[in-house]
Amino acid sequence: MSQGHSIRSTTWLNRFAWFTAVATLLLICSGGMVTSKGVGLAVPDWPTTFGYNMFMFPVSKWIGGIFFEHTHRLIASTVGFLTIILAGWIWRTEDRQSVRNLVLIAVAGVIFQGILGGLRVTMLKDQIGIFHACVAQAFLALIVVIALSMTRFWRSLSNRIVDLASMKRVQILAIAVTVAIYIQLALGATMRHQHRDLAILDFPTANGAWIPDTSATALAKINAWRDMRGLSDVSAFQIWLQMAHRFVAVLIAIGVIAFCLEVWRNGRDFPVLKRLSIFWVVGILLQLTLGVWTIWSNKAADIATAHVAVGALMLCFGVSVWAICWRLCQPIRSAEPQRVLV
């Protein structure tokens, strides 16, 4: 195989990997819409659709909630096929065992995710739905890492010299913020599957106070007020769950800003990290805005789904930044103990 043909093949493989990542993000958006609209059980059977083969279900019957649930299944099947194709392509052309292993994990993950989706329908368990949402986010992050590892930029990092101590600080910040984002996504998934309406409908206060009162008397008043407006009742757990979601959001915003400042102070030789840090800050501000809008709209489906999508993108930013820092921090033998050539 000529060098030019090999480069073109690698380029198309990388594009296909990013295409799979975009399809996975679309799948997460579709799942968010299904949950936000409360139509997860619009199709009561699985893996069939009202007794039909999933791919043979008549388009004329794609109406109401069935449309959102059925298209979610079709997109999920497409992501599964794309992942299998990506795995085969990588195993045929890629010589790095680490990337091969990652894509095998991705195949196992997408199969497991499909089974979880089916169990959510057949077993009617909210806990499975929460786990299903968390696995989806982790799967997207994995596909992004695979796509990133096949870029020319990733390979070019082996020619960079970095200050190891400074880069380690940046890496620790990236890991901490990324873990916090994943926890936040898990909290959000739990909120979406715990109740139909939001437990707290005002912002920045919480049920009219900065620290919500969740005593039995206060809950009785809150639920009486909600009943008059056709809203679902809430428990103290649901209120404090939403408060935890708000608190972690503040911590993440502080962490992302701190990361940006650290990169601009110590990562001057890496413009890609500087650009990513700026995008990360902008994304977090957008995410905070969408979070507030979700509260004020009582979780309007389109706003809540956009909130889920941007949250997934923020996780992808975090994983990408962490992966780049990890790559730069890989130690080798060097005459300079505080600098590393990778």
C-alpha cells in the first residue's frame, strides 16, 4: 500500500470515528427527548415494536410518543452498527494495541447499552433508566477518545517538550473537573427519572428560600401548592437532589475557570489546550444558562434536551483535555528531570 493511500485511509477512518461520536451525541439527545417528554414506554415491547420487527415498523404508525421512542431505538441500532464497523476497520488497519482494546470495549459497551435499554422497557425500573443514561455518557466519552487518538494532532504530541510539573497540575485539574461533570450528569439523570416535574421551580432561590425547608410541615404546604397547579408531589430527597445538582454546577464552573487560568499561565506552548479551555468556559456558561432556563420553564422538553446535549459535550471536552494532558505527561528517559520529551 502506498504512503498516500495509507494517509487517505487513516483520514477516512478518523472521519468515520468522529461521525460515530456525532451519531452517539444525537442518540443521547434522542434519549433525553424521550425522557423529557415522558414517552419511554410509548412502545411497550422490546426488541420488537408492537410485534413488528423494529426495522419494519410502518412509518404511518410513527405518531405521538411512539415517534420519539421508536426513532430512539433506530438511532441506537445505527450507533451499534457504526461501532461494529469502526471496530473492524481499526483492527484491520491500526497497529496500536491500546486503540484496538479501546474499540473492543466500545463494542461491548454498545451491546450492554442496548440490553439496558431493553430491560428498562421490560422491567419498568427507573434505576435501569438512570444507569442507561450514565453508560451512554461514558460510551460517548470513549468514542471521542478513540477518535482523538487517531488524529495527526495526537501523533504530533510525541514531538513536544513539556514542563512535567506544570502539565501534571493541569492534568489533575482536568481529571477533577471531568469527574465532577460525570457526577453531575448522573445527578441530572437521577432527577429526570425520579419525578415528572422539577422539585424546585424557582431560581436562584429554592421554594422561596436560599436553604429549602424540607420539614414535614413545609413539604405538606409545598405539595398542596403543587397539587393546585397540577404538578407532581415531591419528597425531601428530590428537593435536596436538585440542590446537590445546583451545588455541583457551581463547583464545576469554578473548576473550569481555574483550569483555563492554569492553562493560560503554564500552557503557553500548547495553543490547542488554550483554545479548548476557552471553549470549555463558554460551554459551561451556556450550560448554566440552559440549567436556569430548564428550571424556569419547568423542564420544557426542548430546553431540557439541549441541557443534556451540552452536558455531554462538556464531558467530551473534559475527557479530551485529560487525554491530551495524559499524552504529554507520559515519561521517558530524559537528561532533564523536570522536563519530558514525548
